[in-house]
Amino acid sequence: MGQQQLLLIVLGVIIVGIAVVVGINVFTAQSEESAKDAIVSDCTTLGAMAQQYYRKPTAMGGGGNTFTGWTIPTNLASTANGTYAATVAAQTVSIVGTPPAANSYSWVVTTAVTPTAITSSVGDAEEEEE
């Protein structure tokens, strides 16, 4: 084989190697975004449950225009997507969704629930612990 053919083979191997690394990085980034979306979805569902509790009269087992007394249902406190914790006040609920430790992501999802709105944001895990 000539030098030109060997050079083309080496160049082809380098290009394939770079393509594999880029593909792995794209897959990893997409996987993390999917995990964020799943936790935001779970937090939104929990926020809707809190709003239902808020609107339901106390005679029917609700809060009667207060979030006080609402808790995350036991079977939803930890799912395949993550674990969830709520801080409940009379007119607001803050839900924090944390991805599983096995994923080693450094972010959490914080969802603010009021009687009329549910808002989620993704932030750094260290900022939330302070």
C-alpha cells in the first residue's frame, strides 16, 4: 500500500473516532434534558394536586382555601424520575425534585405553587441546600 492510502485510512479512523465521541456527548446531553423534563412534569402534577387540595372544602377533606395540611402522597414522594419534598405554607407550596443519586446530576427542580399558578425552575443543587 502506498503512503497516500495509509494516510487516508488513518484520517478515516480519526474522523470516525471524533464522530463517536460527538455522538456520545449528544446522547448524554439529551438524556439529562429528558430527566429534567420528567422531574418538571412530576412536580407540575404534584402542584396540581396541591391546588386541588387548596380549592376543596374542608368538609370534603380539602384545605378550604389554604395549603396547610397538604402533603405529597407517599407513593409519589419517590419515583423512578427522582425524589420530591414539599415545604407547605398557608398560601404557597414549594416542591423540590431531586434526580436519583445514580445519575450524578448537579441540579434540582424547584416548583412554586400558588392558588392560581405553578412555576418550575431548574437550579444548581448546592444553591438549594443553603
